[in-house]
Amino acid sequence: MTMNDDDIILRMKGLRIEGRSEEKWHEIVHGVDLTLRRGEVLGLIGESGAGKSTIGLAAMGYARDGCRISGGEIWFDRVDLAKASTAEKRRLRGSRIAYVAQSAAAAFNPAHRLIDQYCEAPVLHGVLNRREAETAAKDLYGRLHLPDPETIGFRYPHQVSGGQLQRMMTAMAMSCRPDLIIFDEPTTALDVTTQIEVMAAIKDIVEQFNTAAIYVTHDLAVVAQMADRIMVMRYGNLVEEGETRSMIESPKQEYTSRLLSVRELSKAEAKRPEGETPILSVKRVDAAYGKAQVLYDVSFDVPKKRTVAVVGESGSGKSTTARVITGLLPPLSGHVEYNGEPLPADFKSRPKDHLRRMQMIYQMPDTALNPKHKIRDVIGRPLSFYLGLQGRKKEERIRELLSLIELEPDDYIDRMATELSGGQKQRICIARALAAEPEVILCDEVTSALDQLVGEGILKLLIKLQDELDLSYMFITHDLATVKAIADEVVVMQKGRVVEAGPKTEMFTPPHHSYTDLLLSSVPEMDPDWLDRLLAERGEQLRDRGI
Amino acid sequence: MSKATQNTWKLLRTAPPTAWFGLIMVSIYIVVALLAPIFAPYGETEVVDVAGLSIGDNPSFLLGTDHIGRDVLSRIIYGARNTVGLAFITTVLTFAIGAVMGLLAAVLGGWFDQILSRIVDVLMSIPPLIFALLILTIIGTSVINMILVIAILDSTRVFRLARAVGMNIVVMDYVEVARLRGEGLWWIIRHEVLPNISAPLAAEFGLRFCFVFLFVASLSFLGLGLQPPTADWGSMVREMATLITFGLPTPLFPAAAVALLTVSVNFVVDWFLHKTSGLKS
């Protein structure tokens, strides 16, 4: 094949990228080859640090701050972007190559109307004049199934929802009808139900305009819906490349099959013991932030030695419920019972021993650990604070806890929190909670900030600890795969209310509450036809309701 | 202990030349201030040149003599002691007041924060030099009074900084963890918040130090700071100001001492800021 093969829109040869840290350049992408044909969607998949976003950006000849393209060629339409001048690259960007970022909320300028931001690129590149651009924008908004395509563009970014914003961003990328769009985790920050809308819209529009796309994500199930071909990346190297269907059906590399099986972890459900007082019991709680009420009549139990998963989309009140339980947010009415006894509403009036028995693990291990503390101090403080351990005894217990969370004590005890990976940090958070010898642990989205394989490790650890230490968990999550993996009972929340609650097996077998049904059916499956099938089904349902 | 020295050495080795220059100059100032009687060829208030003004041509007076015949070099050396020492004590006090109040406001929030912040707003709305002049005229000029007035006025800026950076830390989950654990206010401030804001505070310390030091100099220049015959750089400039009309560079020497120290401290502070903020070059 030669460079003027008309069908090929992008070709990378031996791409090397270096990143700068600690005053030195380190190679982070080690010679990757990539070819993309017109109208083809290529999925780039891998865990964080795999170099997938870096490669995605390199397709525009761009390297992030502190990174540089150090070798190889990036041929886009007879231009080598690795060597092209800034002016040349600028001519291509926005008009022939476009980019859709992970967080649309952060990528839009909040001070300008959406349609103004849309028109910027086509007018700047001289493709359309302002009036034509506006008409084109409205047309695209319609094609992307945005509500009120005529007027929605005249809103500001904060006036539309996250899913709509992400579609707006896609429309913007489409504005000059580029040959190539790079999607960088466009649905990762969205709820499952919103994710579907965005995925459907992207898939649709890319097909309509026969645009080539690079779709970067860490979620194999998502990429299976979108991509014709998949490249699995790890540590800046290509692990496996192949057609989507054949890769999902028969992965050749062990790493790919691990990624494929990541959602299959499942725990056998344990029945609630009869007649025993639940360890935690939320009774008819209403709660508000200032004047805005967020919880309405929320009641559920957490039985002893069991895991209750609280499920719902963002804004459904899951985390607020946890704040009420911990006493950070005293409820308007209702109360929380611990072992049958009512707890004071405010944590400040709870005795130290009560605080000890209930511990919390957070979503973001980065912000849950003080970056200036050593692991020894992080775990040691609850030991001396609650249990009065000092000196040798404390040291021994810290080491014991570190072994319990499967980290080698000698390697980790003197490290700073900042010197750990995300998964290791989350393990330290678990150890800190365990140090207090709690009976209940509230887990707030503890795996959602982690890579899937790492998150799976955390779930396994939590299950093991529950068996060994007879813990009860309240597990807040938006991810139903996590629910399958860890829960005994499930509570589904929507808009501040409990819409359904019961044992896990019951929840996963129909009939469901319509919202539960929507949540369940929106979880992407490892099947390339899943999205098309689902959309067809939902379309039928809508038609049925319409007639 | 040895590891700490090793780390310090490693840090110093990577320091840019400006930072080195600053560090060396500041050290020289400190040594000179501490050992003033050893370095100074004459006494602080000793009149040595009754006959007239010597500039350079008389080898016994390196920087000449001032308007009443005192050796300028000796007075600059003694002045380091008074000016720099005073500025240092004042800055420490400024930080003690400002940082403690700022952190309390950040952690406690609510009405405590409101009241403190409004008081600070009021204090900041009056030009500090005029305010200081006013108060010093009322309560009388003494070294203690001056230190207190400058410390309180300047602590408003430290308060603002400590409160602002403290706020960013207070919302972190690890502070919530500490609160939920039942930790007391002081523990949270000392162990969770303070270590995370010590870098900007330390950098601010360097800057404030310079400002305080200029403030003392200007108060002395206006006659409300250190009183004669005590040597300090500000009043030396004032006393000798007229000499410049005769084409004599003498008043420029104490001014240069002020400028050099300011620049040196700022070099060090810049480097420190650069290090801690993680800015890439």
C-alpha cells in the first residue's frame, strides 16, 4: 500500500510519544502503527495510562502539555502531522479533523451561547458564513435528536443537561463535515440512561456523513457498539487489534479476555436473617440542602453482615442518603436507627464509639487521603484515636491491616499517599476504615473512579473482608454490574425517592418497576448488536404508546 | 535527620542561580546583622568625622560619613540588625495572627467567618500607611507599638490568603473523614489543613517580610518608626536625603541595602513558589 491510497484517511507509523516528569522525558507510547479508512470507526481501548487518549490527540498532531511527539509519522491526507507547521495543523484542525472531549461541561465556554460556539469553526475556516452556519447547526441539532433544534442553540452551556451538551459537542465537531473525528471518552461521565442517547446519536451521525472516527474509551462494552475495529492498548503498546465482532467472540490475548470478563463477577445472594434487628435502618427520611428538598420519605434497612446496594442516576439522592446516615446532613424529618436505637441527627452529638462503628469509603481516593500524610499516619490515627494503640502495638496493627488489604507492609508503610496508584489509594482508604473496627461501612461509588480491572480487585477485597470480619455494607453505585458483583439486597432511588427495594435476585428478574427496567436495560452488553436491538425495541415501545 | 539534610542538599543543588544568589545574600545579611559589632569599624552612633564629609577618598570611611559625621558603613551594618530584626519579628507576629484567624474562619465557617471577614474588609479599606500613622500618633511611637500596629494591619492580607487556600482544603474528603472520626478543631487545622497550605503560606512569608521591612523603612522615613539616633535604613535615607543635592551618593547606600535585600528575598521566594506550585518551566 502506498501513501496515496485514497481510501486511507489516517496512517500512523511507529508513533512514539514522550512525557516529561521529574525533569526527564519518558516514553509513554512505544511505536504504534495505526491505519484508518474513510468512514471507519476505530475503537481505542485500555486502562488509564495505556496511552489511548495520547494517541487520539496525536491523530491531530497534538501533544498535551508536558508531552511531545518524539518519533514516527502521522499521515493525514498527504500531510505528516508529526512534522507539519503549526499553521498547517491549524488549517486542518476543526475543519478536517475534529475533537470531542470527555467532559463537555468543561470544554464549552460558559460565557457564550452554544450556537455561537458552533459557528466559530466553520466561519473561521471560511466554510460557511454566519447565517449558513446557524441553519446548518439547527439541522444537525435535529439529526442528533436534541429537543427544540430551532432554539436550543441559543441557550448557554449551563442551561442544557450533560447528555445534551455532549451531543452539542458532537454537533460542533461535525460543523465543518470533517473527515475524522476523535471521540475521547465521550460518555464516561454520563449516567447509563443518558449514555445510550449520546451513543445512539454519535453512531447515527457518523454513519450519515460517512465520517471516520477514533473512539477512545476504557469500556469494552461501549466500544463494541460503536467501532468497526478495535485496538487494545496497554502501557503504550498495542496488545491486540481486530474486527470488533471477532475480537469480542474470540479474543486472542489473555489481557483482552480479562477486559471482556470484567463485568461477570457475581456474588451469591445471602438471605436476610429472619427476625433480626437490622444494623442500620433509615426511617422515613426527608432531607434538604437549604430550601431545595432532595430526599422524600426514604426508608430502607441494612441487615447485619449483608450488603445493600443503593442504585440510581446522579441526582437521585444516593449520596445525600449517606450524608444523612453519617450525620453530616441532619434530616428535616425522619431518623436513622442503629441496631434498633435512634441515632442523634448530627454527628457532633454522637458518641465517639458510635462514630467508630460506622466508617465511610469515598469515590475519589485522591481527595480522601491527605497528600501530606504517610500511610503509617493515615492508618495509625484511627488506631490511636479510637483504640488508644501506641508504639509497638500500633505498628503491628498497621502492618496487619496492610496485609489484610493485600499490600506488602514493608513497601508501603512509609510511603506518602501521593506515591500510590488509584487502586492502592482506595485500598488504603479501606484499611483506614477497618482500623476503626467498624460494624458498618458506607461505600460511596468506591470503584467508579478506578479502572475496571482495578475496581474488580477492590470489589473482591470487600467481599473477602465481609466474610472475614462480618461487616455490613451500604454500597452506593450507579453501575449495575457492581450491584451484581457485591449486593445481597438492592434499593433503587430516583429523584430522591425509593422506587423499588428487595433482594438482588428479585430485582434482576422481571417484572420491574419501569425505572428499574430502564436502568437495567441501559447497561451496555458485550454484544456488538446490543445497542441497535435496544433502540429498535424502545422505538417499538414508543410507537406502541403513541398509537 | 541525615535524610533530611540529604534532601535539602538535593533541593539546593537543583536551585537556579538567582535562588543561589538570593540565598547567599540573605545569609550574608543575617550574619552581618547578628555579628554587627564585629563587622562595624565604628560605633553605631559614634561621631567620627568632625571635620567634614568623606566620600571614598578617605580609606578609613569606606562609604563616607553622614551629615553629622557618623560612619555610614557602620550605621548600615547596625541598621541591618534593627531593620531586619524588627521586620522579622513583625512578620512572624503577622503570620501568627493572620494564619490562625484565617484557618479558623475557613474551618468553622458560618457567622465566625462572616464577622472576621467583615472586620478584615474594614481594616483593608483604609490605606495602611495612613492608618498606621494615625494610630501611632494616637498611641505614641514606640518600637512595641509599631510592631503591633504593622502586624495587625498586615495580618489582614495573611488572613485572606490563609482563609482562601484553607477553604479549598476544608472541602476535601479527608477533612470530612477527620470530622466524622470525631477529631477536634485544632487537630483538623494542624494535621489536615496546615500541612497542605504551608507552601503558599511560606511563599507569602517571604513577600510579606519585604513589605513589612519597607513599611518600617517608610514609617522611619516619616519619623514615626525607629527614633534617632538608632540606625535603621529608612531613617538613614531620610536624614541624609539633602546630601544628594550636593551630588553625594551617601543616601543611596542604605537605600541600596533595602533594595538588595528585597530583591534577594524575592529571588528565594520565587524559586520556592515555583517548586511548590509544580509549575513546569
